[in-house]
Amino acid sequence: MPARRDQPVISMHHNLYLVALSILVAIQASYVGLNLALRIPAAFAIDRRLLIAASAITLSVGIWSMHFIGMLSMGMASKVDYLVLPTLLSLLLCVLVTGIAVYLASLRSRHLLAVAAGVMGLGITTMHYVGMIALNSSARMTYDPAYVVVSFAIAVTASGLALWLAFSAERRPPLFLCATFLGCAVSGMHYTAMAGTAFDFSIAGQTVPTSFISSDTLAVIVSFVAFAISGIFMLTLVPMRAAADRGNPTPRTPQDGADDFHDAGLPGGAAADPRAGNPAGLLDAAASGLLPIEKNGNRFHIAANEVVSVHANAHYTYVFNGRDDLFCPLSITEIFERLPKPAFYRTHRSYIVNLEHVGRVKKSGDAAVAELDSPVRRTVPISRARVADLRQELAAHQSRRHSGVL
């Protein structure tokens, strides 16, 4: 509803330097957040949860900071007080919604990707209008419904494009381009919504406490905090994952990787050699291609045809069955020896995949990843030297399947 003529409505003008700073904060946070999110499909257990949390926090702090700096860039007709509770609520809401959107996008399903775009767009828009409640003690605000709809459309469309480019495009463009789209989604939504907002300061008191910090200084502090949070996550999580995902320059046999992992031992204290000191029945399990796994304190075996991928983690391994990561006390070398060949292929010193569940091989940096066709979508890194060999193995596997050998 437009404001009455007798209402002291401000004319909209902005500090262009702070506007540029707000957009820069949004793009920077989007870059780090998407960088972390892209590593989620190849992670598991605690690493997976850490990356989801770090990506959500980085994105939400950047989104919230962009909106806050955008508000500071406005020239107000009167001094305003920001209520603390709505301001914090908008941040917490942004963390929750962004985390859900990042997780859904990391599953790499086109259907879920559309849901993630809607969730993220709705979260950005809701966060903005919840945050605007913080000004209620200083001004009465009215919103033009057309601008509300347009701002929501911008947030959903640009978020969807950014997530699609990052997670589903056949050949992903530079990450900075994806981050720019997402940063523009946040900034475009904010400034479009503000263009459709009218302020009435008639309810403001005659005397308003003067802030000891200028808007420019506060904007710099907020942007510094946003950059610092992104930098901490980037320095602590990205090198860790990069080291784990880096392939070897030359192909290695399963025996070559034996020294890379300490033998964890078999259940019951068995030695590294599966034929030495095994409990009763373990030899039969090994001969049958069964793998010992543990879940919720229970020990049982999983058949080879139920294994989608295997990931080594320090001294132990995790077997992925398409939905869950199951702990296995064997080393990855022992597991590879038990699994039937050529159905299983060691793509990396730390990874094994079931060729039956490889959806496609996709270039990633100077190497590649295998996208798994499973209920819970996941990618597996491929050493650069093994990409061509894996493609040949996949072609041979498809040929055997069509000829009825499998």
C-alpha cells in the first residue's frame, strides 16, 4: 500500500561504496560456500557433516552481511535502532534454510536441485523481511506486493542457476562465475525489495540515541567478520579435502597402496593377512566376497553386490551401500582383494567403485569424478592417470552386460 502524502517518506539513495562492498561480500561468501558444498558428495561421516555446516554458515553469514551492509548504505531521513531479536532470528533462519538447500543440491538430483533453488530463494527472501522487522521501533514500513513477488522470483531464479551451474552442468564453468550468479541473487533480491519499500518515520521519537560507530565503520567491521569466517573455513577444510582427493601421478596396484594404510585388523583381533588368525567362519566370508561391517554396535557382513563404493579413512574404511556409510575394519587393500573383478575398480588410492553403479565420469579440475547412480547421490574422485582406464573398464562392463555375461 503506497504511503500517504502527509507521511514523511524518505527518498531512496545509497552510498555506492557500501553497495559495492555488500555485493563483494555476497560473491565472496558464495564462492567459499559453493567451494565447500562441491566437496560434500565425495565426503562421508563427520567430514560430510562438517562441510555441510561450514558451507551453510559461510553462505548464511555472507547473505546476512550483504543485507546488513545494504541497509547501512541507505540514506535514512532519521536515525534508526535495530532490534536485536529480529536481527539474530533472521541470521539463524538463514543458516537453517541455507543448510537444507546446500544438502539437497549436493545430492545432485535434478528434482532435488529445483527444490533446493526454491528453498534457498525462499530463505533469502524470508530472511530479508524478518530482518526488516528490526526497524519497527523506528519506522513504519509498507511493501509493494509487486516488488515482493519480483524480489522472490529473482532470488529463486538466480539461486537455481547458480546451483545448477555448480552441481549439474555437464561442464561446470569457473566457480567464480557460479558464485557471481549466487551473489547477484542475494544482492538483486535485496535492492529490488528495498525499491518497493516505503518508510514512515512519524512514529520515531524526537530524541534517538546516537551511535558511537558510523555506518561506514560498522559496514567495514561486518564485512571483515564475513571475510574472516570464510577464510577460516577455507583454510581449515579445503586443504584437508584437497589432500585426501589428490590422485597419484602414476597408476598404482592394490599392493602398492598397502603401505599407505596401517592394517586395522579383522574382528576379534585377526592379523592383516585374512588367512591368519581369523575367527571361525571368517575364511568362508572372505572366500564368498563378504565384507565385515559394523553399524550401531552390531557386526554383520555385506555382500559384494550391495557395495556401491568404498572410501578409506586413515586406518579404516567405510563401505557405502547407496544410502549409508558402514564402518569396515579392513584396510582398503584387503577389501579390494575380496571384491570380485572386474566389477570393482580402484579409482584412487583411497576409493573403490562398483562399475554397475557408475552413472557417468565427469571432469573435475585436472582429474575427474565418477557420479554414482544410487539413492543418495555421491561422487568418487578418480586419479588423473586412471581416468582413461576407467572409461575403458566402463565400456567393457557395458559390453559384458549387453552380451548377458553379467
